[in-house]
Amino acid sequence: MAVATAEKLETPTSRDFYFSDELWLSEDEKLVRDSARQFVAAELLPRIRAWDEGNLAPFAKGEELTRHLAKRIAGALNLFGATLPELGKYVGEAEFIPMTPSAYGAAMREIEYADTAIRSLASVQSSLGMYAIYAYGSEEQKKKWLPPLYRGEKLVCFGLTEPQGGSDPGNMKTRAEKTPGGWTLDGSKVWITNGFADVAVVWARTPEGIRGFLVEKGTPGFTVRHEVKWAMRAGTASALTFTNCRLPEGSLLPKTVAAPGQDLKSPLRCLSEARYGICWGAVGSARASVEEAIRFAKDRVLFDKPLAAKQAVQEKLVWCLNETENANLVALQLGRLKQLGKLHFGHISLAKYNNVDKAIQVAQRCVDVLPADVFTFEAYDAGRHLRNLQIVKKYEGAHEIHSLVVGRAITGVSAF
Ligand SMILES: Cc1cc2nc3c(=O)[nH]c(=O)nc-3n(C[C@H](O)[C@H](O)[C@H](O)COP(=O)(O)OP(=O)(O)OC[C@H]3O[C@@H](n4cnc5c(N)ncnc54)[C@H](O)[C@@H]3O)c2cc1C
């Protein structure tokens, strides 16, 4: 067997140190990744700092910006719902461009290289909203909603979390009562990404257990109040309130039915889909932070030498690269498992547990390497990624909850 000599080997660089995209992604998957990278460079990176600061011009508010971004992501990348195998049946076979799980994941990684809030927009639209309608909806619901959601013409949100605690959705207070010809919904949801959406997937307790409903924007009794937050500022989250909110019969997602005690299965399946994308996205945030810190360390001269020439700085940069590239390998492995139909929610929990926490530590160390300007909105991105990642650690199953999921899997004992 011919063995390459050292001179012929390519020196690894900070972007994809292990050549893992090269070896593990197919040519089609690389094309999706490259399109996402181009889109991010042309449309997101030049504007993201201003959007994060709150300067949304020419958009008047977060909703307008989000709607614009959704149309652009759909138009440039055909990303929404792209891994749903039979989506073509609803959006038209000629129009639908399916993606493998790894292609979708790589696109999410590239988008979060720019910003978590924008990756979050795509996760909620694709994996929470469209997946719920696709997996649990009637034919009529799928025909009505999936095509405009795929095209980014309409937006969907996903209401599970309630004020008394998102980690314990079994303690759900929102109720749907059967009425002649429909349902009445009462309760509230908090921290719902894109709560202004055209349709909300809302989970509520019914006499048969927890079930999903489609609630259209503007339904009497349904109000939305936006939250102000210091992280993921380029996206919106809202509290949704339902007061004697009358829903038609056809609003129930009919396949969200499960045996007693199993009624969280449907919402948790949707969350698994979204968490898959999060595991990839965290790599993007970490990678953007490391690349920025390396660039700065090479440029900044202190004590007559570039910072990059200091051992203490190199050690930090290498720690960051190591954790980022390891997280990327974990994401690629999830993609393979998903493609093979072997991805268990325990795999996703361990990957989120690792990738997000490591991305936070990476962003923190990069902030340590960067100068004081990292605390402004205008210069540097690592501080913004650090802020955003704090939310990622809390949402979609908080870090501690994922440790309990994996702990139960390996010990057989529940410690919730
Ligand atoms: C920007 C943003 C967007 C969001 N988008 C959505 C959305 O679109 N849809 C949606 O439904 N929700 C959404 N959420 C809500 C999110 O999923 C919840 O915040 C999350 O589930 C945690 O719930 P909580 O905030 O009520 O915290 P709690 O559940 O009250 O938990 C508080 C803390 O206690 C820890 N904890 C809980 N149980 C245990 C335990 N057994 N052992 C040890 N520690 C424990 C948790 O890890 C957490 O750190 C979003 C949140 C944010 C911030």
C-alpha cells in the first residue's frame, strides 16, 4: 500500500482540522454546505451585529426581519422541512429538493456561524412546526400549511413551555375542552420563538391526554406579548395567552394520540428533531469564535510580539480548536446515525450536553483572548455567540435535563 510522505500531506487549519467534511460529507452535501456558507457570507455576516444591537433597518421590528430572513433562507437554501421524506407530495415533486440529515445539519452549522437566533428560526420552522404538522397532522392540514411553510411565505411556532417550568412539560396546565363542533383552549405558554407566527402548534391537556392543536394568528382569545432579552437578540420570543379561545374541529392534530403515560411522546419527537440541528449549530458558533480569536491573536502586537506568539495564548486557542472539532465529529456522527435510522434520543441528548456546553466554554475563552471592544456591539462576534449560547444551554431541554436523560439510559434509574 502506498503511504503518503509527510511533504505531500496538507497541513490542517483551524477550519475543519480533521478534514472531516471532506471525508464524511458527500459531494451533494458539500454543495448544500457551500450554498449555506455563501448565503451567510453575503446576507448575514455583514448585518448581524447591527441586528443584534437592535438596528433592524430597513425593517421596523423583529417580526419583519424574521419574515424577511425566512423567505431568504427558503429561497436560497430550500432548507425548511428538507429532511421530511414525503414533503414533495405536498409542496410538489418538481419544487421539493430533499436533503440528507448531514446536509441539513451542515447548513445549520453554517447559519449558526453567523448567529444562533437565525439558526433557531430555521429549527423552529422546520423541526418543531413543520415536523409536527407532517407527522401528526391530517391531510387537509398538511396541504394547507406545508407548502407556504416550505417556501418561507408563512411562519409556524411551537408552544410547549409554560410559566410554571419548561423542564417538566408533564405538569401542563393549558387545557383544551371539547365543545360541539370544536374545542376551547385556555392557558398560557412562555418563551415561544416566533410567537407572532401565522400558525402556532400548541400543546394542551385534554381528557385523552396531551395533544397538539393548530391555532391561527388572530383567533379571538389568542394574544401574543414579545419578550425583551439580552441574548439571541436577532430573533423574537413571546408569551402566548389563550382565554376562552374557540378552535374549530379541524384544529386538532389528529395523530397526536398516545397511550396513557406516553402522551408527551409527540412533542418530544418534535424536540428531538430540533435538538439534532442544535448539535450542529453549536459547532458553528464555536468555530466563528475560534477563527476570530486566532485572527486577532495574529494581528495584536503586545510586548513587541503578536499575541499568537505567547504560549498561554496558543494553549487557549488549541483548547478551543480541540473542543470545536470534537463537537463537529459528534455532529457528523449524529448525521450518519440519522441517515441509517439508528439515531436514538439518548444520542441527541449526549451530543447537546457536550456540544453546547463546550461551545460556551470555547466562546468564553475566545472572549478572554479578545480585547475590551469585544463588549461593544460593533466589534467582534465571540461575545454575542457567548450570550446566545447561554440560551441554547437552557432551551430545548436544559443541560441538566439532558444529563438526566443519558444518566437514565446508562444506569436504568430515573433521577429526574
Ligand atoms: C429565547 C428562547 C426561545 C425559546 N423558544 C421556545 C419555543 O419555541 N417553544 C417552547 O415551547 N419553549 C421555548 N423556550 C423555552 C425553553 O425550552 C425553556 O426555557 C426550557 O425548557 C427551560 O424551562 P424553564 O425556563 O421554565 O426553566 P425550569 O424548567 O424552571 O428550570 C430551571 C433550571 O432548573 C434546572 N432543572 C430542572 N429540573 C432539574 C432537575 N431535575 N435536576 C437538576 N436541575 C434541574 C434546569 O436545567 C434549569 O437550568 C425558549 C426559551 C428561550 C430563552
